[in-house]
Amino acid sequence: MRKSAIIFLVLILLGLGVYFFVTKYDIKIGSLQFIFAKERNLLKNLTSAFLEDLQFKDFVKAATYHTPEDQEQVDIPHLIERLFKIKPEFLDIMKYEITDVDIDKSGARARVKTHSIVKVLNTDKIEEPDIIFYWHKQDGQWYMQLESSLQ
């Protein structure tokens, strides 16, 4: 009886381990984080770094998340104004968070959903836009899609 209970417990733990290995979620316990999907974590970090560049108005660095061909024609301030309907110099990104990361079955396309809290400087207006960033994998590296970023 005792052996069967131990075997049952081991099978349950093994099943949970497999579930967390294939799921899109990671587990965070305090400052300890268990990451089960490296690609999802990479996309989460890339999107977070991109939003941080926007937050600190580093538009040259923000353009580097696009393919080398697109980097020459990307106009980050224009994309920000199109999305937020706010001129970039009046935009204050106060907070942002990554809410979900989806990767297609081929592993070559992804979308990262975010939620931001922004303030229009010189006013009391605060907005909370939800933004989806689209990424594609080219030559083993993830790049933001120019035509769909910040839409």
C-alpha cells in the first residue's frame, strides 16, 4: 500500500513537471523564477527592453529591434504618435507589463500582448492602452515586424 502511494505521488509530480515544461507560463516564487519556455522568455525580454527604450526616448536603440533592412526606414516617433495619438515629446510611459506571449506552431511568428499606463505631459490625462507587438524569426533571431509594431 505504501509503495503504491509513493509511486502515485511520483507520477503526479512527473505529470505536473511535464505540464509546466510544455506550458507557456513560468513560475515565480519570490525572486526565484522557473522558466519552462526559453523562446517565450526571450520574446518577453525583447519586448520589455523595447518598451524601456520607448520609455526613455531612445528611438535609435528602439529601431534596432527591427530587421537591418527596416532599421533604415523605421520612424519610431511617428509610430508612437500613430498609436497613442500623442506626440512623443508629451508621452510619459509610467508603467508597462507583458501580459501574454503567443508563438505559432511553426515557431517563426509570435505576438506579445502588453498593458501600459501612460500620461500625457502637461495634462492630467492618463491612458491604459493594450498593445500587441508582432515578431518574426529570421536566421534564428527574433525581429519586430515594422508594419505591425505599435498598432
